[in-house]
Amino acid sequence: MTVRSPWLVLAVLAGALALISLDNTIVNVALPTLQAQLQATTAQLQWVVDAYSVVFAGALLLAGSLGDRFGRRRALVIGLVVFGLGSLAAGFATTADMLILCRAVMGIGGAFIMPSTLSILVQVFTDRQARAQAIGIWAAVAGAAIAIGPIVGGLLIEHTTWHAIFWVNPPLVVIAIIATFALVPESRDPSKPRLDVMGAVLSSVGIIAFVVTVIELPDAGIGVLTISSSVTALVFLSAFVWWERRAPRPLLPMELFTNRLFTIAIITVALVYGALMGVMFFLPQFLQLVQGDTPLESGLAMLPAAGGLFVTSLLSPRWAERFGTRRVVVAGLVMVTGGLAWAASLTADSAYIHLGGSLGVIGLGLGMVLPQATNGVLASVPRERAGMGSAVNDGVAELGGSLGVAVLGSLLSLGYRNSIEAQIAAAGDALVSIPVSVVDAVRESLASGVLAVGQLPPDVAAPIREAAGAAFVSGMSTALMVATAIVAAGALLAWWLFPSRVTTIEE
């Protein structure tokens, strides 16, 4: 495909990508506000974040295949329309469940947008070096938008209402659609492959059921919901693998997993997005509820991660050419490991340099890894199936992000509850004068506890808030140490399996 101005096309694609990437985290700084205004539980707050990512991940493989079959630009426009309508409806939500549903609709739109941007990029940039640079910019925009999301969300909440974080999207969607029709060429798989509908259904249900299990296990325990969802996940994902081995045109060819580059690349994508999304889930809560920052201040506090990620994403392709892909990826994962370990030592009264420094290191490391991991996935599949390859990359990223929020959020919740229960037991009779409803709210979560103790006299509320804050920090540290260990293991695996240099399948 010859395009007069591929860099203009990239600008349009990057704009569409920024929209949906922002929405991965823009809502995070609003979580305390949403809990207060919509009376959302901790589990509902997790679903406000995860409904978008889970549905996104579940629909990606089908969306990517539809783009390959019927046109990638067409899929991009459809995704923008659905995303815009979902955003508009979300701004009118009056309950947490209604907001969760709207976020799921937005996830469907995002599932069409993200693989379309990456697959169109692959078609437009045919030169290997130019494509690597373009992927670096794509990854920089995706990662930086995720990190900037809390800033944008904090700015809008502080000066308007939480509804604005959704209403800002529709006008931008209209601009993106116009630019897409004006500048982006249409492309599709010339073989016009049949759709693997069965594979799409099996993968979507299996992925969603799996994440539901992880999210609900800390609150629901081993019961009807978690057992049924885990069994559903096992059955449907097993059936998906069985079907894909036999389908004439599989949604996800299983033989791809025999390719060492493909396998280690998707593992790396999952790890880094899991770490990024997990950190972005609970750090705004730490800043607002423990350290007393405003939503805007907590969003601005995330800036070192965005800045570091953006800079090294642009430099990563050049470093890979000079030093080799493996060295750049491993060095980046080691930096992420160090940043997470540093963040795990945060306390309730830590100075900002502690948090900002750790986020900067994490961002620098992520920016080194993401372009190379993404390029590794795309280099493992034929160009005519770029939509499928892009969908796999994006699906793994979203699934990794969802699991990062689910797993790390669950560890945080468990750590918080264990710590607060120990403190309540130690307090004994000292809590007799405290209303039972307040104690129960403190047990539920830090956010609900802060709201409840706000009704008490300041001298009574202060020690309870301090105890709840300490319990939150304890749970957060546990979650971050687990994340540190996982990413460190990923660095060792990358050193073992990542090739020294990545070339495309045609080469």
C-alpha cells in the first residue's frame, strides 16, 4: 500500500488510540467521588475500571478479524461511533451498575478501534525501520495516554463534575471520524477470510469468566459465583483451544505459540500492562485518601510515569537497532522491577520525591519494553493478517491490564482487611463509642471508611483515619512486592527467550 503521507495517517491513528487509552485510567481519580455519589462498593469500583478492559479484551480477537475481512478503516469508524455513544451515556449514569454497563459498551468500541490503528499502521509503513519508528510512536502514545489519564480526569473533576470525564469524548470522536475519512486509506485481507464466530464466542466468554473469578474471589470467597465463573472459564478456554486447532480459518492460530518470539512477546506485553494498570488503579487512591491530595494533584503526581514512558518509547527502536532487542527489553523490565520495589516502600507520610522517583523509573522501563514487545508480536504474523496480530497484541495488553487491576487490587483489598481487622481487634473496648456502621464501613474499604468517619468529631475521626490509611499502605506494599517479583521473573524469561534482534515474518 502506497500512501502520500503515512505520518499524517499515523497522527490520526495516534489520536484515536489516545482517546481509548486515556479511558483505561481517566476514571481512576474519580473512584472516591464515584463511591460517594453513586454509593458504589469496592467490587463495583473495580468493575467500573475493569468492565471497560474486560469487554475490550474479550471482543478484540473478533474485532480484529472483522477488520481484516471487511475493512480496517470501516472497523475503526464503527468503533469510534460505539465508543462515543457509550461515553455519552456514561455521563448520564445515576447508579454504579448503570455506569459499569456504559463502560462495557465503551469497551466494545475500543475493541474495534485499537487493533484497527495498529493493523493500518502495519499496512501503511512497509519499510522495516520506518515501521519500527511508527510502532515506537504508537506505543508511546498508548502508554503515555494511560499515564496521563489521571491528570485529565483530575482536571475535569476539580473544575466540573465526574460526568465530564465521559462527556469530553463525543466531540473528540467526531473530529477523529472526520480525519479518518479524510486521511486514512482502506485496507483488508485480500483473501476475504471466513469469520471464526465459534472461536470468538468461546474466547470472549472464557476471558470474561476468568477475570470475573479473579475480581470477585476476595469479596465473595469460594462460593457459587466464583466456582461457576472459574468452571466456565476453564471449559470455554479449553474449548477455544480445541476448536482453534481444528478450525479451517482460526481466530487465533495455535501454531503461533510454537514461535518463541510470539510467545515471549505476548507474555511481556501482559506483564508490563498489568504492572502499569495495577499501579494506576491504587496510587490515585493512596494520594487522595491517605495523603489528602485533590483529584487534580493526584493526577499530576502520575506525570513522571507518562513522561518517562513517552521519551523512552521514542528512543527504544533506535536503541534496539544499536544494542539488540533482547538487551533493551531486559533492561526495561529490570527498571520496572526496581521502580515497583521502590514504590513498595512508600509510607503514609512519604515525600513526593519517593513516589515521583519510583514512577519515573517505572515509566522509563515501560517505554523501553512496549515498542519492542509490540513489534515482536506483529513480526510473528503475516502482514495480511495484521488485524488478527494487532488484536492479539491489544487483547493481551487489555487482559494483562485487567488482571493487573484484579490481582493487585485483590491483594490490596485482602491486605487492607487483614490489617484493619487486626487493629480493630487490638482496639477492643476503645471502639465502644464508635457507631457500628462506621466500623463496618472502615472494614469495607479505605474509601468507605473515610466517608463514614467524616461524620465523627475530628478528634475521634483522626486516629481512625490514620489506622485505615496505615492498613491501606500495608495492603498496597504487599501488592507492589508481588508485582515486583512477577516482573523480575519476566525479565529472566525475556533474557532466555527474546531473540537478540527482531525481524518481520517476510524477512
